[in-house]
Amino acid sequence: MGLIVLSTILSIILGSCAWLVIGDKFPLNEERKWPAANNIFIYAVCLLLPVYLFIFFTF
């Protein structure tokens, strides 16, 4: 349970950092972009599995 919570928190933090670097990109190929919170959520969801697997195999 702790692994899931830790990976979720880290993915939210890394998703926020990714949003700061990449910016608002979603939806792709559209002129009008979604709010920042939606983009941060998408980045965090995309990073959830890689962060979980990294922590799982490292520790």
C-alpha cells in the first residue's frame, strides 16, 4: 500500500514538473488548450506506471 501511495505522490510532483517544462499541450493539434489542472493530471497519469515500476524494481 505504501508503494502505491509513494508512487502516486511522486508522479503528481513529477507531473507538475513536466507541466512546467513542457507546458499546456493537450488536446494535441487543437488551438484551444485545456486548463493547467487537466494537463497536470494527464502528465501525472502518464508517469504513474513508470514511477511505480522504478520504485518497485529499485527497492
